[in-house]
Amino acid sequence: MLNKSLSVLLILIILVVVGCIVWMVVMPEKGNGFTEFYILGANGKAEGYPKNLKEGDTAAVIVGVINGEHAEVQYRLFVKTGDVIINKIEPITPAKGHKWEQRVSFIPTKTGDNQKVEFLLYKDAGTYPYLSLNLRIDVK
């Protein structure tokens, strides 16, 4: 009698575990999605960013976007100094769960120290930046 009860209990546990596994595989992803947005130096590492430039020099960084939004998303990237857009890339369309990474160059428009170069990432048709990163440069 005890063996029969334990066997029934074991079968029920196995059915519950199998049911949970099937549910996890079949159900769509829930929760908040996210986007990873990063800048790397020319060597592909989080170092070696352009800092000191001469007027008219072209600087470059590697910009990466990883779509973790649980959906297809279209991004736009604007590079600005002050109110001036000095580069833009659109559309950026990494598939769900995939990465877009590209060398992005820019030429500062004026001389001066400690200038902010903004990298603004817009999501879908948004009118405000979804994410932003910046570098500080000196231009002589």
C-alpha cells in the first residue's frame, strides 16, 4: 500500500515538472525588455577613446546596440556637439536578442576644451532619446 502511494506521488511530481517545463517553453517572454547601448574605443575595448583632437580631425569609436526588448525595434543614432548633429545612422535594426556594432566617426565643429560629444539613441519613432552616452574631448 505504501509503495503504491509513493508511486502515485512520484508520477504526480513528474507530471508537474513536465508541465512546468512545457509552460516555460510555450509561454512568450514577459517582463520589461531592455536595450544595451555602449561605446568602445577604436581598439574594441572600454578604453582608448578620442580625447585630444586637432581642428578638422576625424575621431571614431565603436558603438554597440543590443536589442533585448522582446520585440523587433528600429533605432536611430545621432551624434551631436552642442546643438549640431555631426553624424547620424538610421535605421539600426538588430533582430530580437541580437547585436549591432559599428565604427562611428565624427568631426567636431569647433575648437575648445571639455566639449561634450553626445551619442543619442532613439527607439522606434520616439522624439526623445531613449538612451544617451557622451564623451568629453579637447579640440585645438
